[in-house]
Amino acid sequence: MSGKRDIIACDILFEWLLRRGDTALILAHRVSGWCGHAPALEEDIALANITLDLIGQARLWLGYAGEVEGKGRGENELACSALSGSPGARNTANRAVQERHRCGCST
């Protein structure tokens, strides 16, 4: 019985670590969009530093998730895997790409 609990605990920990890593990565991406738009240089540098901190957090969480999983996957393979693994996220991403092409946006 204890072995099954350990497996479940590892699965729960792995999912939690994935979500923490994905959240930090997405926040870093969103904050990076504000770089270069701050009214003062100090604020712009602060935004860039926050982005770098969030990327570091994402690497930490995803790297630890790879260790917990034990399949040899690293942070690059696990990045946004919780999001891209769900059918709803894939459908939303596909709709966003289609809408971008429909309106004539280049990127």
C-alpha cells in the first residue's frame, strides 16, 4: 500500500512542479512584452530583471519536475507540457493562429 501512495505522491508532485514551471514561463513571456515600453530606463531594466528571474524559476521548477519524473526529460522538453498536453489548450492555440491569419497579421 505504501508503494502505491509513493507513486501517487510523485505524480501529484510532478504535476504541481509542471504547473509552477509553466506559470513562471508564461509570466516571464508576458512581462518580457513590456520591456522597452517603460517610461524610465530604471523601470525598463527592472522589468527585464523580473523576466530573467521568472525564467530562472521556470528552469528550477521544470528541472526538478524532470528529476521527479525519472524519465530523463529536461526542462526544455517539459516546458509548457501541461498546457500543450490538454486538448482545450491545443484548440485555443489553433483558433488564435487561425484568427491571426484571417485578420492578415504577419506574426
